Amino acid sequence: MNIHFGKITTCIATGALVVSTTAPVMAVPVVPNFQQGSMTSHTETTSKVTETINSMDYSTGYQYSATGSGVTASGNLSPTTGTNNVTINGVTSSWTGVTDKPTFTQTNPGAAFQFTETYSGPGLQNHTIINRVTEVTSVTDTTSIFSQ
């Protein structure tokens, strides 16, 4: 089988004389030397994610209560309020809360009495920090089969 792709021309120029020759170019056919085969590819990808979850819960007001029996309050039952500040891990919180509260005394010294006083101020109530690392590995196996 002869395949012609073109001509090769050689020119030699000397003075006024030009000589030209032409020869055909032949191609050799490509014949595969296999009948069938396969190719396998294995890919592993690993990703590592490090994250910090920083959660802060705030209360926007204060709660104050006093209850009991056999006690007497001196002054106004409503506590006075003022500004308070606190800094935790570089986070500064400022709020208005109780600064002065009423004074309670036992009505009959030595007699039975009951007294409960509770106060929950505004500001940071709970600070949760979660550090976690997640590592994910993905594996892909691919097989290609080919034949002639």
C-alpha cells in the first residue's frame, strides 16, 4: 500500500543554473499489536477541616425577687440599677443591672421565718467553645476495558 502525502523538492542554485528533483513521500501504516486490554486508576483524596464553634448566650434584662415570711424590708422594695461591665476572653459586655437592693431583717428575732432572695443579671449567661477536626477520605477506583 502506497500513500502519497506530497512531494519533496530539492533545488540547487548556482549562478543562473537551477536543478530540481522530485521524490514521492511514502507513509507506513500503523497496525496495533494488541487484541484487548484494560486500564485501572486508583485515586484517594483526603481533606481535613478544623473548625471552632464559639457560642455565646446573652440575657437582655435582670430578674430580682425576694419572698418570705417573718421578715421586714427596709426602704423601697424596688432595687436601684446601674451600669456593670465584664470582660471574658476579650469580649466586653456592658449592661444595666441591680446595684443596690433592699435590706431585710427578721421581724421577731428568734421566731420562725422564711426568706428567699434570687437575682439573675443581664449579660453573658453561657459561653460554649467547641473545637473539632473532621477528616474525610474519598476513594475512586476506575477501570477502562478496550479491545480492537
